Amino acid sequence: MALNATEIARIGKVAITAYQKNTPVDQMNVERPLLDALTPKAKDIVGGIDGFTINIFKSNDANGQLYSGNGRVTYNSRNPNDLSKWDWMNHHDGFVLSEDELLRAGIKVNDDIGKSTATASEAVQLTNMIVSQFTALKEGVKDHVHSLLWLDGSQYTNAQPGIDAIVSTAPTSGTIGNIAASNTYWQNIARTGLGTSLAVLLDALEQSKRDIQRRKGRFTHIFVGSAFYDALRNAVIAANVTQVTYGGGSKLSIDMATDTLKFDGIPLTYVPDFDTNFGLSAPAIPWAKRCYMLNLSAETSGGIQLHRDSEDFMRMRYPGRPIDQYTYHFAMTSKFGLGCGKRNSNAVLALA
């Protein structure tokens, strides 16, 4: 009794569908808040030689003058618009099952074409194997994609800029979206080397908020590392006095956990991956010490947006068996990239 290559592919697709209906209880993967925030509002990629572009308005080129009587006035030429240009990256992850691995699991494979000769137990065993492998594949892809959305793009060949480039701790450096960051209109807000007192942290948050508002911007999300979150939480606790009134005969319930830290009505969302620096070496400013005030709103307001191919984003692929190997391959691919039309409506803060 044996399976053929066509049946392995078919059972693989059925197994993955079954996985999605009854996802195993995850014991080790962490939250990916940026990916979760960006995906529902993602823009579809339309293929183009320059990737994708976002129109920006960079200057009024004002030429206002005062005059009286027959005084002369002047006229100027204006170039108020520019294009920020972005590109997507191609992401792949996959796993392989060899015939030896299948045989050790009690599954035989042949090259016959036609009606299945596999036993029910072989089909069930293959389904179980693929579900387990797919669990690791899907979660691993999410981890890597989430990290690519945050990193500046220098860590991997063929990577595109992520938040660390768009909202940089060195906002005047480099070329972002094909526009030189030396242009003052194309610089995010950055305040680093901060102390941990409440006055310092609140000043940094308030001043960054005003800097964003001054440019008609707004921020919609705040993401923080554990060191920044703890510093702000402890500073708030130290600055407040809590009075507990206890009535005799009643029970006293004290919940010592912090429910939510907010600034300007927006919750501070902890990013677990910041604690591990995404599995890479710690940068000069460790991720755990950072706080990002990001505009993830619609593209028309210049927010940071995920652009993805809607038909090729975390898409399962079933490559054929290679002619020189007796193996069966399963892959997941994605085309995606970030774009931004208004860097100066985003801020990054960091502890010293």
C-alpha cells in the first residue's frame, strides 16, 4: 500500500485546511502587535517598475510680499510636490518531507498515477505530520515578517526599510523612500538618551505630540519595549498617592497589576520581540528601551501602511517534486513592503 506524489499534495492541502479550522494551542509564540495592526488595513500592491509610490506635498514655496501704490511685485516658480518611492520584498519559508522520513512514519510512497492504494492509517499519519509542520511554518513566517516590518532593512539581502528606517533614531541620515532625510520636511521626531523620571518621560511624550501636531500629523498607536514601559509605570506609581478606605467587616480586594498605561487616550502596547532584539545583536539603542508613536492611519493622511500582494501574502505553495530528489515540498510566500507619506507624524523615544 502506498501514496503517490499527487495524493501527498492533495492530503497536504486538506491537512492545512483542517489545521486552520482547529488551530493547535500555542505554547511558545509571542504577540506580534505591529503585524496585527497593519494587516487589516493593508494596501494592495499594483506592479510597477518603481515598486509603489506615495504622493507628498513638501513645500508651499511661499512668495508673499507687501506693496503700496505702483510698487512692483514678483512671481516665482513652484514645485510643491514630490514622490516617495518604495518597493516590496519577496519572502519564502518552507519545509520538506523525504521518502525516508515518511517511511519511518509508516507511510510508503510510489510513482503510480491513479487511484489511491494507501491505507487509512497512512493518510491519517501524513495529515498529522503536515499539520505539525504547518504549525511551525505559519508561526515562523509571522515571526520573520513581523521582524522585517520593524527592522531598518540592513540585516538581510533584498530586505526593504521597516519602522527602524522610517522612524529612525537618527532621522536626518540616509535616503528613505527615495527622498534624502536631510530635507527637514522628511524627518521623523526622535528623542533619545532620556532619563527615567516622570517629568522627563512626560515631557518627551508631550513635546513629541506637539511636534507631530505642529505638522498637521497625528499618531494612532504607541509601541514600547519592556524597559521603557517599566520606567514609565514606576515613575507614575512613585508620583501618585493611593488611599484605601477599609470598611470594617467587609472584604478588601487589592489587584496590584497594571491594567493599562495610556498617553493621550492611546494604550502603550508592549512588543515582546523588543526584549530579544528580534534574535539579533542588540543595536546601539536596545529595542527594549524604545517607545514608538506611530501614525498607522489611512494613506491619504500620510500614515505608515503595509502594501502587500493580496493573492500572495502568506500564501501556501506546493512546488513539484524535483527530478533529482525523492522529496515533497511545502512553502509559504509573501510579497510586501512598508510605505509612508509623512515621516514627521511619527516619533521614537528611547531611554539612555
